[in-house]
Amino acid sequence: MTYVITSPCIDVQDQACVEVCPVDCIHFDEGEDRMLYISPDECIDCGACEPACPVSAIFAEDDVPGEESAFTQVNSLWFEDKAAARAKVEELKPA
């Protein structure tokens, strides 16, 4: 299991989660991404990020609400194909 960042992060990018992550598994490209992404390969499932998020955008993978389930794949996709992940974010929540 890993943690997943969902739609409330879009266009917010508070980064409080980045500050508390002990393994630096939360990433984004400033000026290119509308949200942050958690690496499923780097996340150690500590949960420190979840309470740090001011917009409640972070969930344990098994607890992602149904309407946010697409973001599980989006988080993983960003680490394989950033352009495809960005396109999916645009599709799910247009600017």
C-alpha cells in the first residue's frame, strides 16, 4: 500500500506534505504540474503526509474515495510518463 494525492491538491500545492515526508517521496515539477505526486516505489507508508495536508487531499491507497479513484493511477503514471499524467489531470479537472 502507498499514499495517494487526490484532486483537492490541484492548483493548491501547499507542500506541507513535502516538509514532513521522511523519505522525500512527494514530487512535482514547479511551473509544469498542477498538483503533487507520491511515488509508489519510494513511499514507506508512514502516513506523515496525510494529517499535514491542509486540503485533505492525501489518502492511504485503500481509503481513496470512489470519486477520486482515478488519482491512484495518476500518481503512479507521473513517475512513468509525466506528460500523460498531466493530461489526465487536465481531463479530470480542467483549468
